[in-house]
Amino acid sequence: MIEIKNLTKTFNARNGENRTVEALKNVNLTISDGSIYGIIGMSGAGKSTLVRCINMLERPTEGSVIIDGVDMGALKEKELRAKRKEVTMIFQSFNLLMQRTCLKNICFPLELVGVKKADAEKRAMELLEIVGLPDKANAYPAQLSGGQQQRIAIARALATNPKVLLCDEATSALDPKTTHQILELIKDINKKLGITCIVITHQMSVVEEICDRVAILENGEVVEEGEVTDIFSHPKSSAARHLVYPDGGVNPDILALREGEQRVRVVFNGAVATERPLIAQLAIDLGIEASILGASTKSIGERAYGNMILGIMGSKEKMLRAKEYLEAVPDVIVEEVENDA
Amino acid sequence: MLSKAFTAEAWNEAVAIIQSEFGLAVWETLYVTVLATALAIIIGLPLGVLLVVGEKNGVLPLPKWFMAILGAFINILRSVPFLILMILVIPLTRAIVGTSVGTMASVVPLVIAAFPFIARLVESSLREVNPNIIEMAQSTGASPFQIIWKVMIPESVPSLISNATIAITTILGYSAMSGIIGGGGLGKIAINYGYYRYKYLVMFIAVILLVLIVEIFQRIGTKLAVKSDKRLKNK
Ligand SMILES: Nc1ncnc2c1ncn2[C@@H]1O[C@H](COP(=O)(O)OP(=O)(O)OP(=O)(O)O)[C@@H](O)[C@H]1O
Ligand SMILES: [Mg+2]
């Protein structure tokens, strides 16, 4: 189990000013063994800082990280280095040693702990098998595609039989198909080897595909945390809604606001909403005509999720009636769109 | 004056000098250059490593005062002109070699002039190593020394070879200059015959040989650097 308690990280601003940047503010998370835990947020939210605090590449300013009862911050340099064999990491840019063959890259962590060359190479061959690249043993990283390089990096991360695998934007440099394959591999490793995986990403699709739980990070704070299915169906924070809806939701700026127009965002959180011709019902039952200014929906599992922006001509009161009506439908959330948004 | 350089008489004289002295001179030039470069690398490489790893955000942060002294020491040595350095180190040369003139004696100022230069070249090579790769090594639990030996140096081998080539060709040039304090080799011949005795033809030939040696070193160095670089796909 990984417990992150009251974690705060403050940086001195890079350009030498006396200002400080609070990259993480009082983060509390508990990650259970064997799970795939997502940490999602926009660029600059503090994801990398958080994951680097887990293996103490970055020392927290305050708070602690406890892995299986061991307080990472209290370890001496040498103990910490030993612990890092159990908490390995893969990266967005793969970070393979470019002057070593793939086999030798996988041997690297084993060399560090003094495993004999023959044993290390034997283990590396097994790992190449696991990641599906047994024929690339003697190839150099530059001769591999991005997806293949990440497989080698995964093999390297597995060499020391870790308990935890930290993935910092591990698929962000890959195309969708390769992303899918790498995510499958991570899922596989999690299942077969029981390794706890912490997946840092800025893409909700990644969380959706492999994570059990997710924490949403915004400006260094965890604004929402829970089961992935719950977050998808009831995104509470605005950060969560931004992430859940594809393309960050429908942009209310798509059309210039007409004189006397009110706008609402209708959020669908399940199949029911899409089965009923809602807009038609609204016109029939209340006599309110709404035009769809933009919509973006998708289905996850058996449910459909998405949102649309409706434009309603008339008074604010009319808009509020429509809002009330639509909100009565199960799994639908309606919010006013500020006109200056 | 120059027209005299190419008379039949001058040719015959030059051929005689070439036959009697050039073999040894080329050998001395190569010998001094390679020896001085090797010794300068032995001193300069670790210093170059320290310049990079000892920084505040390096893999082995060293005290600030130490880094300041190291940097200043290297800069001071680098800014002394070689001609003056040769004279300044005479006492040291005497202490080490036993004499301040001759071929072996010229190795001392060469090493002292070259190692700070090499330290800076090593520094620049090591700085090219992708910091993400160093972070990977740290996250894998590598110690600072493992990072230096297994990551920073191996990853910068092609660049180190290129820079070693620059170093050896520069040292070759300095070694020719050391002809002034009695260092042997092609430099000595060029100075003795060309400068002191106006035998320009001999000087030209010595210079051409120096140019050829530089060219050969450069080609070999470039080949080795390219050959060692596994980042290049199409080989
Ligand atoms: N070493 C540092 N010095 C100063 N500020 C830093 C440092 N590292 C990170 N920061 C700041 O901390 C904040 C969080 O950075 P972090 O890299 O964790 O974000 P992120 O969520 O990983 O973003 P991205 O998706 O772009 O990778 C940013 O404002 C960043 O500028
Ligand atoms: Mg990041």
C-alpha cells in the first residue's frame, strides 16, 4: 500500500526571483496494492512532481510518502537506492541508454546491484519475451519505434521484480494504436505480476482504459478522487468535467451569443438520457425551443457520456424552467453557461 | 629571398636533410603528441567529470568553494599563452624530468597546457548527455559513481572521441611550438632550418608534414566517433 500524506512541494521560481511555486498542496492519497491508479491533470498541475516525490527523486517540502509501511523520506541515500529497485519508473521519452543494445539496457538495473552478467542476460531475455520483442536483443534503441522503445523501457523497469511501477506520461509520445498496445501491456503486467501501477496522464482516455481509481490534480491540489466509473458518471469538480468530456467539453464560444439568448450545458451521465428525444420533449411539454449549439458525446461501457450546449431565446426565467425540466431526467446535470465564458 | 628556396642546390640540400633528420622528427612529433595527450586526458578527464557532477544540481554536488576554486584554476591555466607557460613551468619540468630542455622536457608544459583544455572539452561532452537519462538512472537506484561510469561517460563516447581529436590536433600544434625550448620533432626542424638558417624549403616540407599528420588524426577521429555512435540508424 502506498500512502501519501499531507504532501506539499514548494519550488523556488526558476527565474531566480524570490517567488515560490507551490507545485503540490497538501495531497493525500491511498493507493492499494495491485491496483492501477490514475493521476490526471492538465499541464503544470503537478503530476510529475507528485510521482517524483513517490520515489524521492524530489524531496517533499512537507508530508510523507509511505510504501508498505516504510517512510520513503526517512530513508538514507543508500537505503533509498535499494528501495528504488522496488519502485521503478517509465517515462514519456522512454529514456533508454542510446549507446547500449536493448538487451544491455534491460541488464542495466541488474548490473547496478551486481548480478552476474550471464544471469542478467538470461533474465533480460525472459523480459524481452514478456514485452514481446525477443528478436530485438541486439538492436540499438535508435533502430526501434517509439512503442518498441517503451516496451524495452518496461522490460527494464521489471528487471528487479518491482512492487510498484510508476508511469509518467508513458504513452504521451505514442500514437493511439501504440498507446492502446502499451496500455494493454501495463494492464497485463499488473494482472499477471500483481505490480501496483501508478499511471500519470493528461488523457482521460488512458484512465478510462486501464485505471481502477483516479485522482484529479489541479494546480497542485487533488480536487477529486474515486473509482473511475464514479468520476465518469458524476464528475463533481469543474476540472473533472473538463477531463471527462472529450475535447474538454463543448466550447460555449462556438457561436456568438445572440441578443436575448440564454445558454445551458447539459451533461449526460448515462444511456437513459440519450434514449429520450429530450429537446423535442422540452418543446412539447414546456413550449421552449432550444437549439443545439454544440454537442460531444461518447459511450463508455454500456453508458453514454457527454455534454451539449443549448441556446434558448428568451428570459432568464425561461431558461431556469428549462433547466429544472431537464434536471428531472435521471443522470442529467444542467449548468448555466456564463455568458462571458 | 624566397626564389632562392627552390634552386636545385636547395633541393639537394633539403633531400639530404629529409633523409638524415625527418624520420626521427616525425617519430618524435608523434611520440610527444600522443604521450602528452594521454597524460593530459588522465588528468583532464576526471576534472571535466567533476565540473559537471559537482554542480549544485549535479549527481554528486560538491562544496561551492571547491567548485569555484576548480573553475578558477582551470581558467587561469587556460588563459596563459603557451609560449609563456613553457617558460613558467621550467622549474617544474626540471623537478620532474631532470632537465628543462629536450624532447621529454617539452612533454611537461604540453600536459599542463592541455589538461585544462581537455577538462573543458570533457565538460562540454558530458553536458550533452540527456538529463532525462540521468534521472532514469537515479530512479533505477544508481549511485553517483555508477551514473558517471555506466551512464554519463558511455553515453557521451562519440562526443568524447570528437573532442579527443580536437585535443590531439591542438596538442600537435603546441608540440611544434615547443621546438623553441628544444623539444624535438618537426617543429624544431621548421624553426631551426627555416627561422634560424633561412632554409625555407625544409621549413615548408616540415609544415606540410604537420598538416598531413593533423589531417590523418582528424580523419581517424571522425571515423571512430561516427562508428562508435549507436544513435545513428543507417549504418
Ligand atoms: N524544479 C522545479 N523548479 C521550479 N518549478 C518547478 C520545478 N519542477 C516543477 N516546477 C513547477 O511545478 C509545477 C508542476 O510541475 P509538474 O512538472 O509537476 O507538472 P505536470 O503536471 O507534470 O505537467 P506536464 O503535464 O506539463 O508534465 C509547474 O508550475 C512547474 O513549473
Ligand atoms: Mg509532467
